[in-house]
Amino acid sequence: MNADAAMAFVRRHGIVLVSAKGPAPRLTEAIAGEPIKGSWWGHAKGHQIFAILQQIEDSPDILVCRFIPGRVTLVHRRLWPAIVKLAGHFHPDQLAQVRQEHTASGKHVKHLTAYPKWVPAEILREAERLTMQEAETLLKDFIGKAPLSH
């Protein structure tokens, strides 16, 4: 799988996990083309996985966050209006944008941008046009089966 195919995978699913187990597909396994036992870093395609993850995470169409609590989650832009519409139903930590900086020394520094500071104006406008039911339908696999209420 190359970066374009990985982006198509994220877009198709809307919400994916980078590597943790949970209620969404794992991008690392899609890139590897097989289940990964242990850390993906040790997988034969580890370097390819890393390179593709870097490209995906740098895309302006991908929100890196912890939407699925405790797990690094990738959310495609097509679902951002639904998340904005239903934002009051999620913990603020789930909606914070996470950015990793790889310093020259090899250290990883995490930068968080609180919701809604990362949300583009056009996404806010799209969210206003969505009904609650439309937003719930788009996120149905991640908010449970019962409708949300205000």
C-alpha cells in the first residue's frame, strides 16, 4: 500500500486507528497487508508504515486526535462537520488535535490544539447545515446505537 491508497482507506472508513485495537480499522495493518503481532516498528514493513503515517498525519484532510479515547485516531475531513455538530457530546480531550514533532535530536514532542481552534471556518459552516440526525448517522459506529439528545 502506498500513501494514496492509505489516504483512500482513511477516507473510506472515515475514522481509523493508527495501530491500537479498538472499534475502528487499523491503518498500520492495512499498510502491512496483514495483522501485526507486537509493535509495527518491528514489522518487515516498519519503515514503509512510518513513511506513510508521516504523510497521512501531515495531510490537511486528516485530524489526528484521540477521538477513540486513549488511542491515536485519524479522522478524515468528511466527518469533521458531524464531529463539530455533536461536539458537546464528547470529552474535550477526544477533540483536541495532536501533532507530533520529530526534533533533530530524535525526540518526539507532542503539540495539542484544543477544539475548536483547529476547525476551519468552512467546516463550522458545514456543521451548521447538518441536522443532528445526519451527524448521528455519520458517526453511528462511534457514538452507540441510541440517538444523542441535547
